[in-house]
Amino acid sequence: MDALPVMHVSNGDENLYPNYLGSYSKGLSHNEFGEVDPAVYRQYLRAITSEDPDQIERIPLAEGRPLTNPQAGLAVDAVGPPSNAMTIPPAPRMDSPELSAEAVELYWMALCRDVPFTRFADDRLVAAAADDLSRMSDYRAAKRDGRVDPDFVFRGDTPGDHAGPFISQFFYQPVQFGTYRTEQRQDTVAPNRDYATTFETYVRLQNGWNRSLAASERDQANRRYLATPRDLAHWVHYDAGPTPAQAFINAALIMHYAGTPTDAGNPYVDSKTQLGFSTFGIPHLLSLVTEVANRALRAAWFQKWYVHRRLRPEAFCSRVHNRITGRREYEFLDREVLDSDAVDRVFSKFGSYLLPQAFPEGSPTHPSYAAGHATASGACATILKAWHEETAIMPNPVQANDSGTELVPYTGTDADRLTVGGELNKLAANVGVGRNMAGVHWRSDFVQSAKLGESLAIELLREQKSWFNERHRFSVTRFDGTTVTI
């Protein structure tokens, strides 16, 4: 029996608010309030939904910054699930307390960009963020006894996310690639340098001004380990491609050279006469990681352009600015974001209620939901968890010092309980949440997109199971804590 077609359902924002105020429109023409020209939006919408390459090519762009790959979600692979074969739930509506809470979290992330992760537990600004987020009626993140704990602020909420340092061990361990050994230090960007905090700049960016980071704004002489949210945002700005497969290729190599145990279902784990190589060895694993990452991006791109067309946080927060300053009424906005301590602090620091961006260009030129980084990270983490013994302990954990100049031992009470599976979950969260810390994605983008990538990876492993002569099985702990065996 053929599988029933998947139903893709959006939150309805595109038709709920006048002049497409609840939808993604970056790159098109906007007025002085940051509102898209409705006629231009309708032309763009007709072109996208037509799936006609010629119509898509004729979408009118205000300043010429290209839209990012609208046709990717229509690609068909010879194997594996089609890009439209899986779905994600509708995103929180623009008028919902859930979206209010997500916006408040993003304002706090922007305010806390330069607080070292090692100081989160005792930093006053992070404590204020925890208090404010605890007051949100629908903040869907990790809590302890009903409140947001400063130790949990901004973390993911999957097994392992709450243990050990904020940053995964796979971002700190050196990477061996043949005869090359790389310490995971990155170039840096200056603290307290944020963008799109004036409305004139914001509107121009919405129109497609491609203001990129100048070479002079990146310090390549003083490289450091990931130590602050700004560091993490910088990493996800420039990861190779950019594709989050980079972090997971590194993780695969770290585990390979460290001799991390493979899953008991690997056909060569107990063999006395054979080793895995092209099948069930490191070449097989590395090809799977890159393959599943690109497939995940295509699945995310279908959701972005052909289902949800969700607005980016920078656009929502422009509505907040217009409402509080009295430039527009926007009665649909939930009171919780308007009354947040974070919003007032952003205004005091920057002189506007806009969401300060870590990237000069603001968000990319594609809709927010699903998130590409988060979908690919969920898929890659799932492959690596299926391949390895997830309960294996990560020895001698480390973290960056406050300045990121050195790695120091992590000596928390849970230092002997950091597992391979938990640190892979945390790595996926770091990559997904890093985009939130930059101001370009929502928490629900990360949470639901990681699950989408996870489902795609599991389906890919199932489909490929019959390809191999070896008797094998994969077992993986999903992000919700349940286990699936393939």
C-alpha cells in the first residue's frame, strides 16, 4: 500500500494580517515602516507557488540581493525520502504568547552576546534574562522547578544538553585530518559591535542591501576557542559552505582517531578477520554525514519556500518597534513582548526596539522556518549517534576560559558523566541555537527543524539498509529520549 501523502500546514499568518505583515519578504520592496509592497509580494508569491523557473527568475528585487535557492526544495533524489515527504508543525503565530517568549529570548541573547559561557551561572545580566524568561507564560525551554535557571539559559532541551559546559566537547577537541592537526581556534569579531539598530538601516537591509562583514572586522591574528555567544554566532556565520556538516565531520574525525567505540550493531565490531572501510568504516561514515546534510537542507528549503514563508525575527521586532514608538498600531502583538524587561534594555542601549543583529547583513535571504543549520545538524547528529556507542564517556572534558585563549579542565560535578550521545545532541543545539544568538532564527525553528533532520536521517538509514551484504543494525536515541533500532 502506498503511503498517504503528507499534509503540510502553515500557521496562517500569510493570510491573517494585512499587507503580509506576518510573512517573510526580505529582498522585496518595503516602505518606510518596513512593510512590504503588497503588489510585489503577490507577484513573488505567484512566482514561488508556480514552481516555474522563469517566473521565479522574474521576482522583482528592491536592491538586487538574490533570494537563496528557492527551487532547492523541489529537487528530487534518486534515493532517500523526497524533500516534501516529511513535515513540521505550524510555527507559532505572530500574535501568540509563545512567539512573544521566543522574541524576548532573542532580545536577551543579543544583550548577552559578550558574556562568557563560563560566567552564565553568576552573571547579573544572565540572571535578569532568566528572571524575565521565567515570567513568560509560554516559554518552551528547559526549566527547573518551573523557573529558568541561569545554568540552563539559551540551551537546547534534549538528553545531554544540560550536562557539562554550554559548548560541546566536539567544538573544543583538536581535529586530526590525516597528517594535519587543527586546534579549534577561530578568528574573532569585536565585542559590542551589533548591526541594524537604526530603522533606516533596517529598512535598507529588508530591501536587500548586502552589507557584508569587512575583512578588517575579523581579527585573524588573535584566534580563540568558542567562549561567548558572539563567538558561536560568528562560527555559524562562516562554517564551511556554509554547511553545519563541518562540525559533524570534525566530530566524526575526533571520534575516529580517539577510538570511540562503534555501536554494537556494526558488523565489524566483534570481527576477528575483517575491518570495516568502504562499508561501515570511516569513508562510509563521512560520506553519510555529508550526504544527509545536503538532503536535510533540501527538506528544510521545501518547508521554507513552499509551506511556511515565516518572517525572520528582525522583521517581527520591527513591528515591536513600530508599536511601542506609536508609528503603527499593530494591535495583534502580544503584551508579553511589549512589556518585557529585555525590550526596555535594548532601547536603553541602542536607542531603538529593533533586534540587534550579529551579522551586518542581518538574516539570510530565505524564510526562517525550517532552519537549514538546525535541520542539517539534527540529521548529522542522528547519523553519528547511530554509528557510535552513545553511552561512551567523553574523557577529560574541557571548556574555554573566559577570554577563549586557552582550554581548561571542566571540573563540574557531572564531569565524569558527559557521553558521546549527549555531546552530539549538544553539538546540534550549539549549531542551531548559535543562529538564534545571531538574531536570525527562532527557538521553534531550531527545535522543530532538528526533529525534521532526525526523521530524514532515520529514513535514509532504513532505505539504505538493504544495500549492504553485512548483517547490521543501527540503534539511535532520538532527541525526545526514545530509542529506535534500524
